[in-house]
Amino acid sequence: LSSTDCAGIWSDVLGRSVCEERDGASFRARVERSLHGRKREDFVASFGAIRRFELATDPRALAETTALLGRAPTSYRTYVKRVAAAWSGRQDRSA
């Protein structure tokens, strides 16, 4: 999923507009207000590295993950539904 895809899923689930963050300086400023020291630097460096890569899902890795879990992995949309339900105080176990 791209950042645009993820923002779209959050928008759908929350019922309001969610935009992807394209401005690296704005992102860093928000991180700097929340984290400090080595933790902040590691977080910024990790996200900087992740932004440079696009990883396709390897069918073999997906099959291995499914076998390890004993079920299909949770979709991103289902994950977002669970998080949104937890934020609102309701536990949506079907999502």
C-alpha cells in the first residue's frame, strides 16, 4: 500500500479526510515535539529509510506468515478498523 492508499483507508474508516504527509520538515517538527534524544533520531532515520523503498509482497513470505499464524494475515483496513474502534472506546471484534 502507498501512503495515499493508507490515507484513503483511514479516511473511509474515520469518515473524515485524512491526508498523507509529504512534507518531511513538517513531519520532523512534529516528531521533535514528541520525542527526544536518541529515540527521536532513530525514529526519523527509520522513517527516512522506509520512505525510499517500495516492497512487493512475496507470495512465499505470505504463505509462510499464514502458516505461522494459522490464518491469513490481517488486512490493513481491518487493522485500521480495530484501532479506530479502540480510539472511540468500542471494541469492534468483527473487524
